[in-house]
Amino acid sequence: MKIAVIGGGVIGVSCATHLAQAGAAVTLFTDTDWASGASGRSLSWLNASGPWPDTYYQLRMAGIARYQQLHHQQGPFDWLKFPGGIFWSDPKEVTEWHQAETAHGYASEFYPSVDAVSAIEPRVNPQASDSPVLFNPGEGWVHLPDLITRLLATLTVCGGISRTGCGKVRPVSGDDGQITGIRLPDGSHENFDKVLIACGADTPALLASLGYRLPDGSVLSMLALSEPADSLPERVFNTPRVALRPHPGQALAIDHSWYVDDIQRQADDSYQVSEAITTQLFAEADRILSLPAPLTLSGYKAGPKPVPADGFPVVGAVPGYEGCFVAFTHSGATLALIIGELLSGEILCGTRHPMLADFRPERFHQ
């Protein structure tokens, strides 16, 4: 079976790798280079925290389990860690999260203050907030470009083909909706039995080129990196004004959502934020941490962040377009390995996996 996968982010690469491992003849296309989109600027916090519906919680937990399996069987890695996550917000929200998490059986430790959690993370500033705090010991983080590099190596060993610099590759269907292959920007057509569209925020536009409407809630985001420093925290932090995690090379990856309206698209289709934004973001990171010296900015990346209209993943066969499949989600880091595993099975065998039942594209058109 010849299968084309469009998308060089972690979801597309994971799906292509799982398909190749199962024996399919896979070609993976990306418009520029691997991890050039959202996967290259993701905080990639591995978690199932918060008040999620049960089916989504279970999918996220399965996603984390696949990372833990990779970590224990093939690690250790400097790009995949499970140090736990620290969360605080207003007291009501912290209490609601704790109740929802414990109801699911999610490891959730409640602390009455930030000061109380300093025994777990000595680099937290005890005066950072008077809010209660949750510590989730099972959470982790991954640096997706390194994971993608590892997956691509497996793809190659299994006979898969990976092609960069392809430009905007589009799926092609016949008058009956049957997928016939893909079309390259130069107009040339390549035949494939099936096509998977997994190109992040560009996914709804590619489906629209077939005539299928997928509601889109994608937003802009920005991830900043610090310069290497000594005595950095080990945990992932999620707080009202800054989220951060360790980054390979003794640095921190830092982001949040309060500045998304200030991200500006440039004439060359790049995205920028003002120096005032990164200054405020780093000042907040310095405020919640107790560090020997202030953090300094190494650089940042900004651009679209894929988000389905209702916030939940869109995975599976595209109705009315035989041989066309989609994988579109904002939780690409946590779900990458499990979606690659489950969706590749569906593509090859035609049997729908029950864990994906609530996340089909047809839910928007019922």
C-alpha cells in the first residue's frame, strides 16, 4: 500500500514512522524542513492535568505511557524527562483541577502555598504567589525536534522516504471523492493509495482544497529560549503569567498566552513580537523562580498553533473522500506517539479504534 503523509511536524512524522514499521510504502512530505512549524516552537509539556472529559483524559494518559515506554526502554535522553509539573492559579481553579484530577486517579498533590512546594522544587520563589499549588509527579516534557530526528531515523531504516523542501503539497481526488494521490507545487501528480494530512495549522486549508470544511480555531503562539544558565529548575511550571520547562543545553523554554494578540505577521510571512513582550515574559520567569542571576533571552520562534475549533483532536478518515485521513490537534506533543500508533492501524486495516471514537472529523457536521 502506497501512502503519502503530508506534514513534517511530530504528528506527521510519528504517523509515517508507524506506517513504515507496519510495512507500508510511505513517503513523507514537508514544505520546508522538519519541525519548521509548531513542533519547533512547542513547550511540549507531557500531561493529562485539568478537568478533561474522560475519553480525552484516557487518550492523553495513553500518550504519556508511550513516552514513558520510550524513556525506560531506550533512554535516558537529554530531550525527554519526567520530573513532574507544578501548577498554580487562583485558588478556586486550583481546587477544581485537584478535584477533577483525583477523580480520574491522576497523581495530584495539593500544597497550601508556593512556599510549601519548595521542598520539591528548590528553585521556586516562596513569595511568588499566595495561591495553593498542585504538583503532578507523573508529568514530563519533550524537545520535539530531537524526537522527530529519532523517528525519521526509524522511518528510513523501515524503508520510508522523507522529502523536504516540497512546498505546499496538496491531496488530489477524483470526481467520486476517491483519493488518487498528491499534487506538487509544479503541477506534477504522484499516485498514492491513501493520503494522510497532518500539517498542523495548514490542515484545514488543505482539506478545503478538496472541498471539505474543517472548523479551525488555530491561534498564534511564541516560544522563547533562555541562554544557558546554572542552577535552573527541573520541573515544568504552569502559572498565570508564565509557563516554562527545562531545555536541552542547560536552558529554559518559556511561553504563555497573554501576548498572542501582539504577535505580528511580517511581509515575508515570518512572525515577530516586540522586545517589550519578551522582557515582560522573562521578568515573570525571574519573579517566580529563585535563581543566582536573571535569565537572558537567546531567541524566540513565533507562528500559528494548530487548534481545532472545539479544542479536541480531529483524527481519522475524512467523510466523503475515500483514502483521505486527517490528524489535527493542539496537543501534538502529548498525543504524537499514541496517535501515530492508533491512526496507522486504522489506515492500514480499516478498523476504527474505539479510543478515537470521540475525535472523528464528522462530529462537526452531524
